[in-house]
Amino acid sequence: MGAWLSSPAEAEAPRETLRFHAKAKGAQVQLEALHCIARRRSTFHDGIVFSQRPLQPDERVALRVLWYEDCWCGGLRVGFTRLDPARVPALSLPPFLCPDLEQLSPTWAAVLPNHWVFPGNVIRFWVNRSGWLFASINAGPQLLLRKGVRMGAPLWAVMDVYGTTKAIQLLDPTASAFPTGGTFSTTTPWDLYVDLVSELEDTAGGECAICFHRAANSCLVPCGHTLFCSSCAWRVFWDTAKCPVCRCGIKRVTSA
């Protein structure tokens, strides 16, 4: 992977808003139009994503966990890499960030605690000038994840939408609207998915817009939205009785 590394001369990068890199992503990753939301379509692996630009020491990456799939073990992994994603052929990415990409390249990542990766939680991670990787949850105290990140060359953020973590969203790290108090947010997945599902209306391609696994075969009445499988449609009905797309009250669920 030596040809994919950046040179120190490329360290200066504009502080543009952080996005996911459009092309360097795992085989199961789907990005929404603005490249702020990354979701894993199926399986529990092939969910590696990169930032579209390098980050400076102590610059925070802020992300929100959007969806949790409890049929797997383990969740989101985060870290930094010297691999320039613009030079990485997407098909060559391994299925796992830890340990596969770490073993193949100068990459330093860590597994986040299980109780951090529930829907609604906001996670920030960064590397300081000493090469220490830190993270925090919901504006809480920082946790040292690991040491030994080699500094002196551009570093891109790298994340693995792995296992129980089904979708994540990059945020403005300077925004004030972070959850506070408690170890995890009680915000429901349906509220977080309103914007995400709206983005999927033109791109769902027959898959359920909530689980991204089963076929979309159900219709919500009276609004008529048909982006959901029967299992997820009934879960929405019994949980909130409001359509995740338009927030219209659901009177019944029928076959599409």
C-alpha cells in the first residue's frame, strides 16, 4: 500500500466541512447525496469509510450514531490513517478496519465501548500532537483509546461502520446541539431517521429504508409511503404510529 500514502508536502489542507470520501469506501457502504451519512447495507463488515481530507492534530471528528442493529456483536471503530483515500482503490479495501487495515497500512484505530454506540449518541474523536487517540461521548470526559499514532504526515480519519452500528452521520464539531448528561441518548431511531429516509426516497432501490436488508413491501396508510419491509413498518406503527418520512399518523399497514 506504499503507493497510496501521502507525502509531508501534502499536509496543508483547507479546513472545509468534513465529509465522507465519496469513492474510498467499503463494499457495503452507501452514502447519501451530501456524503454526511454512511450506512452499511448488509452483513456486519465491509463498512470502512474515510474523511475526504486530512485532519490537523487536536481537530475533532464529530459523528452521530443513527442506527443500531442488535443481531451482531461489537460496533463502531474509529481512528486515523496515513493512507490517502483518493489513491485507494475501493475494491482493494479489506473487510475490517481492526485488524485488517491496520496490518496492511500505517493505520491506528480502536474499538469504541459497546454502550457508546446506541442511536442518538454523539461521539467525537481526535489525535493530539503526541500521537494519542482520544474520544468522548455526548460532550463528556475524554477517554484515551490508544497511543503511538505516528505524526509528521497527513492523517485522514477512518471509521468502520461495523457490527451493531448500521449508520453514522458526520456533524459540525463546533455545533452546540450535542446531547448532555447520561451515558447515552434516549432519542428514538425513528426521530433520527426522518431526514435519512427522506434522502432515500429516490435511491432505495427496493430495499427497506430502515433495515437496508429486507425488501420494501409494505405501505403506510394514509400517507402511502412504501419504503419499508413489513417487519420495520409494524415496528414503526407500534412504536410511534407516525411515518418516518412525512410524520403523518399511521392508521394501518398494508402490502405494497
